[in-house]
Amino acid sequence: MSAGVRIEATPEQLAAVKYDASGLVPAIAQDVSDGTVLMVAWMNAETLQLTMQEGRTVYWSRSRQEVWRKGDTSGEVQWVQEAFYDCDADVLLFKVIQDGNGACHTGARSCFFRKFGADSTESSES
């Protein structure tokens, strides 16, 4: 089991984050060791604060309308190592250590294993 890092974001940094009309902001989880984009999910102000405090990703489940601590049921916890927000402050990026087999609910390491193009092949090894 890995450990996450508590992120000490300033009140000004947290206030700069721009949420959509539903109070959500997209959050990207990226493998800190090799740069693989693991998944994209959603956060609200509460789950962003929880992520910073707990050192693990805490998302907002749009389908269940509830706080979702990644890995609580699957064991696929994402331990935060670094946190960023983009130039427009409307997308978050978390560099994480991914515990378990992967980030995707399909069992794949990354949710981005499907490639566009006639010559592409799907791989759950991504």
C-alpha cells in the first residue's frame, strides 16, 4: 500500500477553481511514474478539499450523486503525489500512485484503452 501526500492549497488557490453550472470541475488522474492518463472524473468543492486533506482522490459520482472515494470498494486507491490546476482554473490534474490492477471500472489500468482509427486495436493492457 502506498501513501498519499497532503496538499496544502491556499484559500486563494481553492477559490480560483472554476466549477460548471452543476458545481463540478473535471479532474484528471495521471500516473506519477510514467505519465499515463488513468481516468477523468468529477470533483466539487467538498471532494477537492477532501482530496487535498486525505492525500487520495475523492470524486463526486454524478450517477450516484454522492462522494466517491476511489478504491473504497475496489481497492484501486489513487494516492495523490501532486496536484495542479490549468491556466483557466477549470480542469484539475492529480499525479497519483495507482494501487491495485488499474483505474478503470473495466479492470484496465487506464480508462483510455480505446483508440480511434481503422487500424486501431483495443487493449486492456493500457
